[in-house]
Amino acid sequence: MAVSGARTRVPKLIVTQDNAFWFEAARQGRLVLQRCAACAMLRHPPGPACPRCRSFEWDVVEASRRCRLHSYTVIHHPQDEAFEYPLVVGLVDLAEGPRLVCDVAGIAPDELEIGMELEVCFTEHAHGEILPQLRRPGGGR
């Protein structure tokens, strides 16, 4: 977990017109996904066009935050002062379908199992951004 104001080599987020809605929802503690208005495909990360049908029309749906661990990695080096190590980063399959990558909190690496249920919460990361984090179901914000 990051400490606000910590010295960090982590670059600041790049917020564009295509992803600003997502970061704004995260600041509100909401996990949202783009949905294509033409074919209804849910997608993440956000982008200007649907990868399936190439439509530029889309809306937003709120995700349940429920997910299953698809894969993970444990990072030991290089270390950055904004994070605690070992840093566990998970790839999850959201209940709605798309995948999401984020830090894992409160679960030791040897307790993780592929397929285990997790939930997406939100926490402050480097530079003060609010970003998703994975925890056991019922584990927090």
C-alpha cells in the first residue's frame, strides 16, 4: 500500500478523455466498466472504441466488485518507497467478465490460490490517487 507524499519513481497517472470517467468513479469508491452501446460488450481498460464491433458509442455500468483470482505475481525488487514489500499484484476475472490488475492487500502470498474469491476495494496509492485493490470478500472500502 502506498503512503501519500512518499518519494516514488512511480509515474503519475495519465488521465485522458477516454479514461477520466473511470478514475473519477474510483475516487468515489465505485468500480465501473465501459459497455458498448452497439454490441453490449463490457470492456476494461477503457478505450475510445469497442474492440469487438469498433463502435465509438458506449455507456458505463457499475461492477459488483466480485472477482476470482486468475493469476498473481510477488514483486520483491526493484523496491519503491511508496510501497510495502513483498508487493503482491493480482490479475482477476471480474464477475461481469473483464479482467482487472491491481495490488492485493491483507493476504500473504502463500495464502493465495488461483480461483479464490476476492473483492475489489479502493485505497490511496502513490501521488494520492485512489485505485482498486484486491482483498478477501467483506474486507473493506
